[in-house]
Amino acid sequence: MRRINQFLSTLDLSDYEIAAGLTNGEIERPDWMGVTEDTDHLKIWDMEDENACAHFGFLTIPYSDDDVN
């Protein structure tokens, strides 16, 4: 999780902007980062971390249309 938090801290964006950027390619995703998208959230995890996967050890970025101003 540490590497994910470091990556996200370099972005000066809202959760909605990060989720959109990671899914549409505007934000270049590191090779080690796994991403899965759902209806109202994005899960990201470090694929090289033995304790992280899409089912455990992920970071959830919630978003919805209400987040857009």
C-alpha cells in the first residue's frame, strides 16, 4: 500500500479525477499497479505486493456523478 499512497500523493487531483484518469489513460498507470473498476468505485493494488490483491489489500477510490462540480 505504501507505493500506492506515494503514487497518489504526487497527484493533485480529486478521487473522481484520479479514477477517471486511471481508467481513460490520462494518468499513466505504473506496471505494478492493478486496477479494477466497478459501478461507483475503483480498486487499485500493488501487484508485486505479496499481501495485496483485488480481493484483499486494495485501496478503494469512490466516485460518482455527484462528485463532479
